[in-house]
Amino acid sequence: MLALIAGQGLLPSRLVAALEREGRDFRLYALEGFEPEVGDRAVTRFRLEELGSFIAGLVEGGCEAVCLAGAVKRPPIDRARVDPATHGLIVRLAGAMERGDDGTLREIMAIFEEAGLRVEAAHEIAPELLPASGVLTGASPGPGDHADATRAEAVVAAMGAADVGQACVVASGQVLAVEAAGGTDWMIRSLMRVPEAVRREEQELLKGATLFERASEWVADVKEFLTAAEPSRLPERDKALPEGGLLYKAPKPGQDRRADLPVIGPATVMLAAEAELRGIVVEAGGVMVLDLETVVAMADAVGLFIWVRPKEAP
């Protein structure tokens, strides 16, 4: 039996669908305070202060493997609520958190493995989330984009070595934004001014990304939204920034790829289009793409390229 420990975002629901297609036995769990988007399926919640007891319960219940999927921010630890089975683990986790996100995840995975639980990666459950190398869209990157991608790869590698983030935006060789604790969406939004009314409309539109039977109709709605007759109602990119540019995402150097592998999806494409970027570049084999057909259709509708780019040799 697999324990799917679900965070926020679309990834957990896509893994649920893959597990159900396979007919695999699994149960859903979530850290308290981080509600997963998995519909009306039963979810068992736990606190970090009870991690030891939670893991013991998994083992006693016949669980053999765990998968960590979805976004979770570092929760505060209430030491008054730490149960006896978790006392030693909390000391380890507190030390790991000081080393950053990657160090924290490595420690958490080590704790699960010490209990005899195998840690499975999301892309092992759903291999289709890792697209093949190449340009997936009608639009293709030009020579300037190739140069920007090389620059961006070096920037993300340097950031990752410091355990900071997994993405950046580069235009004409200049780094316009880097990913930090706020995440990729926050980073892209930092390039522009988004009126609150537009943000609400954007959020309503993105709900349609899950309605696969209406995908073509939904993409048409997105295109209409992004090509409004009244430009003033759209997000406005900072005029002080150079035009164009690309979003680049890749894992951190030496990252354990069983957890926190970077992800892009429909919302990424919408934000990239609003920010007037030319395209999105992801490291081949290192970034998951949610709802690939919808993502490509959206990018084609607004003229963005999506490039699954092999990592350059050192």
C-alpha cells in the first residue's frame, strides 16, 4: 500500500488519477493546514509534531511506500505538542530546516526510510509527467532564446547550490527575476502590475483547466482573455524591463529527485503570457508538466514556445 502525502496544487490530483487507473492500493494523507485539492476523497491529516506516531501508524497499517507530492511551506513547530514518538525527530528536523528546503526534504525522506518505507517519486507513479526533449509548440526559440537559456541554466544552478529556488526569468542576458520562497507564480507576477479584478478573472478561468472535456473551449476563453480589446484591463509589464525573455525551470544541483521536482502547468503558461515572455524552458527529465496537452494548446494559442531542453554538458 502506498501513502500519498499530498500538498497543495494540481500534482496530487494527477497522481490520484494515475493510481486509480492502475488500480493500485493507496491512501491519502495531508499535513494539517495544507489542504490538498483532491475532490471529495477521504484524507487523513496529521501534524508534524506527531510525525513519529504517524509513521508508526503507517507501518502498522501495512504501508510499504510513501510519495510526497504538492506544495507545502515549512510549518512552525509547537514544541508543547510534540508527542513522545517524535521528540528525537523534531531535533533532527529543526536542524535540517536551518539548512534549507532540500536539506529538510532529505531528512524527512531519511526518516521514512529508516522506518522501512520506500520513498517513491511522483514521476515514477506517473511517468507521462516528464515530457520528451524538444520544442513542444508551434513557436520555436530563436538564437537569443538559446543564449538566454544557457544563462538561465547557470543562474538556477548557482541558486540551487545555495538551496534558494528552481527558476528564473532571463531576457537579453539580463536576470529579471529569481524564484524564492514565494514560488514561481510570485516571481512572474513581480514583473508586472496585476489589477485585482483581473486576478479574480484569471483565477476563475484557471478553474476550467480541470475540465478536460471542455479543454478546447477553455483554451479559446483564455486566448480571448489574453487578447482583450481593452489593453488597460490586462496585467501590465514593468516598462523599465527589457522586452521578451523566458522562464527557465530546473532541479537544484544534486537534488534528490524523489521530492520537490519542479512543476509547470496551465497557470504557468497564463502568467508567462501575461508577463509578455517569449517562452518557457524546462530541463529535460527534471521538470514535470501537468496537463501537457492543455499546456501546449494554451501556449500555441498565445504564441509562446515551450522547450524541453537537455542540460548542457559542464
